[in-house]
Amino acid sequence: APAEATTPPAAQPERPRGPRGGRGGRGPRGGGGRDRGPGDRGGRDRGDRDENELTEKLVGINRVAKVVKGGRRFGFAALVIVGDQKGRVGHGAGKAKEVPEAIRKATDQAKRNMVRVALREGRTLHHDIQGRFGAGKVVLRAASPGTGIIAGGPMRAIFEALGLKDVIGKSVGTSNPHNMVKATFQALANVSSPRAVAQRRGKKVGEILGKRADQAEAKE
């Protein structure tokens, strides 16, 4: 019997591929992947830029020991001040078995605890203030242009990170850096600008500043 002629199967048409190498028919984006707009990374870039502008100052490092069965385990405790030199500052403490890790923990805590302080002309405080924490007591005084930062130890690190250029600080209590730092921040938290005082009293800023000028003339 003669052999029957067989016809080869028809070739399947090739499906078109999307512009990014994926299969067609999956929508305008082609083969997967996220289309990010120009503003999707704006928040992240802004946060990175703000962190790069921060000033970090290491106030002190202490070696601490923990007594356990069989001996003592040593670690390190760091105290760090962080500020943008534009009116924002924070402090943090961290403990770890290694110094770099302790500094990193303290820096992260300081960035989370940053506060804003009202400055006069961007260089000094609006008024004199006192702060107390535990056995630590500090006195902060506003100063005239050209005075500079007259303070030592942890207080100087706070003023430099805050952006103060003319200020006088004195610690009249303990010399423990942790108590000095917390007492200084307690004092800075009570600094009020004339605008805030006028808003709280329901008056104009000129009335508040006028009283200050009258008091200065009376002292002279």
C-alpha cells in the first residue's frame, strides 16, 4: 500500500515580547519590575542629606564591668552629642562590648532624641536660664557678639553642636558628664523666644521686647 503523505505541523507564531524583555500581554510594564517615579526616592534622599549635615561629638567613653560566674565581663559606655548647628541638638548613651558599636548606639539614640532650641539672631540665647538634673546644676547666660563660647567639657560640645557662637555656661554642681548634659538640656528646653511668649500671653512681640529694653535702661 502506498505510504500516506504526512504534513508537518504548522509553526506556532512567536509571541511578541515587551519593551523590558518580558512577555507581551502583561500590561504596559512588560516583564515585571516597578516603575518608580522621579519623586519616589525624594524622602530617602532628603533624610540622607539631613543626616550628612549633622555634627557628632563624642563626650566620653567609660569601661564598665559586669561580674558574672567565673569572672568579669568588660564593656564600653559612650556618650554622644549630635546637632545640625542650626538650632537642633540631641544626646544619647550606648553600651556594647566594642567601642565602635557603643558609639553607633549612642549616635542613633541622640538622633532620635533631637530637640529644637530657639536662638536669638542665630548666635546666642534669648535670656539667661538655669537647669538642674540630679546633682547637676548649670547656669547659661546670653552673651554679646564676639564673646565666643565660654564653657568647658560636655557643655561646650552641646553649644557647638547646637550652633551657639556667643554664650557663657557654668556648672555649679556635679562634674558627672551625664548629669551635666541632662541638666543643660533641661535648661535649653525652658528657653522661650519673644514670639512664643507674646503668643502665650496674647500680646504683640513689640510689647514684650519693649519691656526688655525698659529693664535694660533701668539697670544702666
